Amino acid sequence: MLVPRIPIQNLLSWMIVWTATTTSFPMTTQGSQSGWQARTVLVSKQGDNTVVQSFAPRRKLLISADPQVAIEWALAHAANTLLLAGHYLINDRIDIPRPGVTLIIEQEAKIELNATTSHTSIGFGSNRKPGYWQIVPLIYNEGHHDVEIILFGTLTHSLWDKKTSGKQTFPLIFDGRNEEKKCGITGGRIVILGSSQQSFWIVDSKAVDVPLVALDTGLDAALVLEGSEDCRLGMITNLARIKNGETGETVDLNSRNRGIHIERLIGERSFEIIDCNESHASVDTIVSIGVPRKLTGGEAQSGPRFTSRQSHLTRSLEVRNTLILGDATGAMLTPTIPPLLKSLPRFSVNAIVDVDLTKGQSARFQKTVEIKLR
């Protein structure tokens, strides 16, 4: 069934309620709002249904038993979509439907893929098992400019591994691949201060801003870039899942990236804090919590997983400062996120990494990011 699309300026003058068993109908409401309130909707769980409501006044715009349908509908009709507390079991990936939208996922919100439904996957290259892995992005931005994803909640990882084929979820992919083999996405923003057990990907995209990724789930790589240009990364942190544990890579520049600037990388006894393959990047500061197994790595030729960009077979990596905290005895990530609905339309979030050292000493690293609704 097609969901009717309503111009965002009319969200508060028309209410559309849609379910799998009823048809759409309009209802006139009184009054109007301007600015961010008129461009913002709330998505919440109410019993077995997912409900989309206007921000002010609160009016139900859509009711659906399928959270994926509700979230995509909200993104199609509002500039700002706020996903509130609840467990959202989606039947397939959430596709960003258009450019210039913001999705904020609250701390107590969790998105998980339904294992019993059919999934739309994308191929993932592998030198060892060509064509083996099929990837289901939980949130997928294919070719849309200026998209902002802000994660405070949880994107649950799922893995199906069989002898003939394997399938797994990735939390978020910006995918700008196109036939011209140029960057098909320009602009956008990613802020990660929630929880995930897999890597976040930026593919064939230009000028994407990633001021903060702060994770303590011991990932193989917190953030992966392929075929991307002129992206600015702030504080990217990959801490171990257990005390004094190890991580893989903090940032993986997998292949064919140019003009990547990184403010600070933090890794904990990393396999490589940054892996720079067939890419050009600069890093202001690398911080190693504990002695790294390897600080940096990479080569001028690599095996791409997603990108459609042409190979250039060149590499450069400039690291301006390096701090190795070899006597670290523990590390802790502390996020500070204000109550979402009480803080709109502008608020700041903060990530603090505290490192305990021997002899009672300590080190602290922090990053503050301002969030502003459209």
C-alpha cells in the first residue's frame, strides 16, 4: 500500500492515520507552527504499533505495526525525525528516502533486524571468500546528500553464517557509488555516542563530517572509509569490551580515499589504530591506551570491499603527534547526553575517555559536539 506524502509545511494542518487495515483520511487541526517544531516528528512504540506524531501540538500522523515503515515515512515527510525509547524490530533495512534529513536515535531506543523476514542485502567483497558475505545495513543512505545520523541508542548486530553463504548487519552505511565512479554523496554528518558491535561505513562520499565516534565494544574497526574525499573526522574512539583488553582498528581507510583529516584517534592495545590503504590522510594526534600491537599500517594497494572508485595506487599518512600510554591500567568511556525532548532544538553532547595510569596518575580526553535541529 502506498503511503501518502504530505508537504512538511502541512504536517500540522492535516493528520494522516494509516494502518494495514484502514485507508487514509485527513483531519483538520487548529493552529500552525513555524521553524523547527513544524519540521520535527516523533517516532515511538505504543504497544505493538509504532506511531509517528507531530512535535507540537502532538498529533498522530501515522500508526503502523511495522517500525521500518513508520521510520521511513517519518523521514520522507519531516526534516527532523526523533526515534524515542523502545525496541524496534525491523523487517528490512531502513532506507533514507531523500536528502537533507536528520535522524536522532534516543539513548533507550534499540533497532534490531528481524531474523525471520526477507532482507535486502548488498554485496561485500572478500579476497578469501568472493561473494560470500551479504550485508544488511540497519540504516542505509544510498546517494542522498546532507543526511545527518545521530546515534545515542543501540544498533543490534546480527550474524547468519552458513557453509555456502554468510549474512550480517552493519549499523550504518553512506553509499555514494554510481556509474560515473565519482563521489555520489556530498555533505552530511554522523555522530555516534551509542552502542554498536559492527563498523560504520562511508563509501564514495565527499565532505561528510564525523565529529565524534565513541564506542567501547571492542570493534575490529569503529569507522571504515572507502573511495571518499575531504571528510573531516573529530575524535574517533575504539575501546576494549573488557578491562585492559584489545581492539582491532580505530579507523580503517580501506582504499581509494583522499583528503581525509582526523583530529584525534584513540585505540586500546590496537591491532592498528589506523590502517591507511591506498589513501591519503592526516592525523593531528594518535593516542594509544596501552602498548599497541601496531600503531599504523597500510600499503599503496588494497582490496576494496564496496567502492566503485578507480584505483590510484598511491598512499600517504601524516601523523603529527603520538601519545602512547604504555602504563595504562584501565580506561572508561563516559557519555553525557541531556534529556532529548527537554533540550531541543539545540544541545551539546560530550564524550570523556578517562585512562588510569600507574602511580595513581590519570589522563583524560574529551570531545563536545553541538547538535542543532534543522
